[in-house]
Amino acid sequence: MSQRPLHLHVPEPSARPGQRTDFSYLHASAAGAMRRPRVDTAAADTADLAGALVRVLHDSGSALGPWAPPLDVEQLKGGLRAMLRTRAFDARMQILQRQKKISFYMQCLGEEAIATAHALALEPGDMCFPTYRQQGLLLARDDIDIVELICQLMSNSRDPLRGRQLPVMYSYKRAGFFSISGNLATQYIQAVGWGMASAVKGDTRIASAWIGDGSTAEADFHHALTFANVYRAPVILNVVNNQWAISSFQAIAGGEGTTFAQRGVGSGIASLRVDGNDFLAVYAASRWAAERARSNLGPTLIEWVTYRAGAHSTSDDPSRYRPADDWQRFPLGDPIERLKQHLIGLGAWSEAEHEDTRKVLEAEIAAAAKEAQKSGSILDGHIPPLATMFEDVYRDMPAHLQEQMRQAAAEYQCGAGASGTQPAPAPAAQEG
Ligand SMILES: Cc1ncc(C[n+]2csc(CCOP(=O)(O)OP(=O)(O)O)c2C)c(N)n1
Ligand SMILES: [Mg+2]
């Protein structure tokens, strides 16, 4: 028997700055190669789909195989526009953060297809429980005022959340967008609970839960899978595997040697591993999962394979821990470029139209940012009145809070309900 000392295995990415990542670990299947089972398939029968990669868009731009969805040209153009809008929004907000008008920002660069195509696959009334990287769920819609979104980011006097949430942690009940929590993974079990409640009430609305690769290491992820499986909750369990959790490679959360989708199969849940940079595959898999949930066939876990092209947040510098050319070399490419090539291949789009659309969207967002700044920013202290922090918890404010509000008003000379300039700007947020 061996007497050698024991040791642990600590997973490492294949490359660090200055080296070249070996992306063979992704095990990407060919476009069109994976079968599309009936929606009432048994969880165990999805094992092959949880280990491979469902893809529709070929490098040539053609849509291949049984997952190719029946979207018409106008819907495809709408999807491309939603992705371009999301990217333009992120780019502008990144600049505003560097100008110190926003304390903190998180981009979804390179991941735009996931939220925007998923939004197209849901029905009004369904409820998403997103993370901070699904702004595409909101930006894909025309009924969300982007000026209001920017006011939230600026924590200014028109911020609908009145400065109580970190920038990017939006809340839009009417758009089926549950308040984002800074405590990772909590929303996963809440989504399952919401879906169960919908079933208990005999409603027809389904839930969609969101989590990142790193956050699947939280206990809430596993609790959510157990409840979703046991009660066949009407929920889509999205896992966005963008390869990184700040500076931790996805293998550290358990993605080495197995996939996140395979965890779903092991928990008795039908699961798919899907190319998250392929707008058509994202839409098709989301529809498949939504149909299962709506037909009382239970939950579906979908691992979206993508790449976090930007920094984790404005507080992060990825050049310290990963090769700078990773995104250029990422085998699943850029979701916008891929859908663009598909539309050009169909004869429904051109480089010139693409450029024009990009410019129009950039102008729309620049104008919205200008409008939002009229309500101030953290630079000039035009933040919601201090007194508002005592409101909205109790219908009738208890005496001790009334007293604290009075003391705060005396201290800062800003009466209850008064609006206007605060004594000192809020310090810049430093969240991960
Ligand atoms: C419970 C908890 N632990 C740690 C953090 C700090 N934190 C914020 S984001 C993040 C990384 C999450 O990575 P992942 O789940 O892969 O999502 P991604 O940022 O890649 O979209 C960490 C560790 C937190 N907010 N909450
Ligand atoms: Mg991640």
C-alpha cells in the first residue's frame, strides 16, 4: 500500500497572462449535431445533451439541425437590435463610471445573446430572477425607459429605487424582472419558490432563475435543484457559464471533468448544455424549457456556455489573471457577429445597415444619458432625500423611526420629504 503523503487537487486554467488558453476543455459539438428530444422526455434521457453542446449557427452563418427555431427575419433583426442596444448601453455606462458619474458598473460584453434571446422566448407575466449580468432582459424590451435605468445607475434624485440599491441592481416587477440581490444565489431558490406558488395558485406563469458558474458553488443552488425536482416546479434554471467568477476560473466551482448541466441530470432534472453565443440556440432551448414548464413537465436546467469578455466589474482588472486575447480566441465567437452573418447570409441585412443601426442606438443611449444627468448624479450630490431611507418599509412609520428621521433631519438640515442636494456625495461603491 502506498505510503506517499496525501495532497489535494487545485484546478487551474490552462493559461495565465502572456500564455495561450487551450479551449479544448469546452468540448464544443458541431452546429446542428445534437438531437432535439420531445419536450416530455425523461430527465435521464437528456444526459447526452447535458454533456455536449447544442448549437445551431455554423461558422458560415447558416442555421443547422433540429434546434433551428422558426423565427422570421423581423424577429431576427429585433434580436440583433436588442444585442446591439445592450452592448451600446454597457459601453456608454462604462464611460460614465470612468467619469465618476456612476459609482460602479457591470457589463455583459460577449454574453448579450443569452438574456436577449431568452426574453423573446418568455411570455408576459413570467418572472425572471436575474443576476447583475442580465440587463439584456430589460434592454430587449421597448417598454422600459432607459432614462430611468440610467437614473438608477446614477443613484440620482430620479432613481426609482431611491438610492437603496447598488447601481445595476434593478427591480422591474411589471417587466417580470425581480429585484437583484447582491448576495449571490439567493434568487435561485426564490425563483423556484415563486414557480411553486404559481402552480399552487393554479396560475399559468412560469419562473426563470439565473446564476453564474461561480455561484453554483453556493448551497442555495443545490437547494433550488432539490425543490425544483421534487415538486416539478415550473421553472427554467439558467446557469451562465462565462468561464470566470471574478478571478476564479470555472473549474474552481466544479466545472472541470463534468459540466454544470450534468449536475441537473444528477438531480433528476432535464438538462441542456447550450452555446450561449448562438442567438438561435438560446432562443430554441429557452422555448423548449418554457414549454416544458408551462405543460407541467417540470424544471429544465440550461448551462449557457459563453465568455465574460469584459472585466468582472469596474473594480476589476482581468489582465492580472487571464490572457488578454482570450475573447478573440474563444471558439464560440461573438454573438452579435454571428447573428449578423446569419442575417447577411439570408440576404436580409448588410454591413451598412448594421453600422447605421449601431449608430442610431448609440445616439439613443447618449441622449438618454444626457437626459438622466438633468436629475443629477453622485458628482453633484443630487441624490434622493435622506428622509426616504426611512420610508417604504412600514405602512405606518413606527415611533422609533419617526424619531430617527427627526434626528437625521436636524443633523443634516434636510427635512423629511425634502428633496435636493445632500451634504456629501455618497462614497463610490466597492462591490466585487
Ligand atoms: C454570497 C456572496 N459571495 C460572494 C460575493 C462576491 N462576489 C460578487 S460577484 C462574484 C463572482 C460571481 O461569479 P459568477 O457566479 O460566475 O457570475 P459572473 O460574475 O461571472 O456573471 C463574487 C464572488 C457575493 N456578492 N455574494
Ligand atoms: Mg461566471
